Amino acid sequence: MNFMGKQVLTRRQVAGAGLFGLGMALMPKTLAHATVAQFEGNYGLAPAQPMVALNSRDALIERAKLALNTHADKFLLRDRIAVADFSVESKELRFHIVDLIDGRMNAYLVAHGKGSDPEHSGWLQRFSNIPDSEASSDGVFRTGDIYEGEHGQSMRLIGLDATNDMAEPRAIVIHGAPYVSENMIATQGKLGRSQGCFAVAPHMLPQVLAMLGQGRMLYSGRLAAQG
């Protein structure tokens, strides 16, 4: 449940967390440690780890804030940022626009690139900055101008890190795409894939572009180590 931009656990989620903790407490210490180690070790390879994913948004927002300070001279507008949390699967609302003044957030669906998920599992497996990789890139982007392109109205992105400085030559942008929808999730259990762009639902694109505008930061990342 989301209230005023903050995550609120339901009774069922709280109860579930309590039962998990009780089970770990009753488990033999060596087995408990092995379970945690296996959980942590698997996350980099098999992304279906909800305990980590629950905290990924807030952790990446903190990383984004630090990155905003590191790149302070690159941004005239520092009131609002976007964070693409690729720690979680594509059916989740993982593109967050955060108001740094009042703390409110809006969350949207966003697709990752084909090259980041070759088997179309619904999970981003790797980032790439290589031309023609059709993969998503991680790092800090600055939003550019809005234009009419192959996918209709789109927003250019300028990569500011070594991991995404090919964004402009690769034409990595924000655009709308029909494969980003609740209907796609209902039928396929996941979104379609882009060619590395941050593709959002077409009906949400105007809101996303209006909230970001030109000259703000988009931070792309995930908690697990890149493959």
C-alpha cells in the first residue's frame, strides 16, 4: 500500500514478516545462516528475491541523491528526480519520479532492453553501454529535449557516466510503447522489451515527460551486481 509516497505494510504483510522471523529463530543456527547466505548469493543470478526488492527503491533513491550531488554542476533543476529500479521484475511499478522537496513519489511501469534480458524472463540480467547491444544502461542521465521520433513523442537522454555515455549515439530515450501495459502483464506476466530505451505506457508518457522536463536527473540501477 502506498500512502503519500510512503510504503505502508498491510496486516498480512506484517504477519508474514513475523512468521518468517519466528521460523528463522527456531531454525538451527547453521541452517539459518546457510539459508541467508544462499538467499544473498542467489540474488545476483536469480532475481526473484522479494526481501531485497522491497528495499531496492529506497536504497536506489539514496544512491541517486548522492549521484545528484556528485554531478551537481550538470543539473540546473534539483527539485525532482527519476529512479529506474531494475532490481525488480518488469511487471512492477519500478520507474519512480521523486519530489525531493515534499518527498512525494509517482510510480510507473517501464520496460528494459532486449539485450538486458535475452531470454525474456521479465528480469533485467545485465546492463550494457555498447552500441547495438539493445540493452539498458545504468548510471546518471540528464533529461534532454522532447521531440517527435519513430515512437512518437520522446525525450532525449544524455548519459553522464562511463556506463551510459553512449546514450545519445545509441538513441536511448524515454518513449511510449504498446508493450508496456497492464494488459500485457495480465496475458504475459511481464512487459515487452525495448531496444534499451526507457519505454513507458503510452497513456502515462505525457505525465512522465511533464514531471521530468528538461535538465533533471534520471538514475538507472539495481541492487544486484551486474552480470
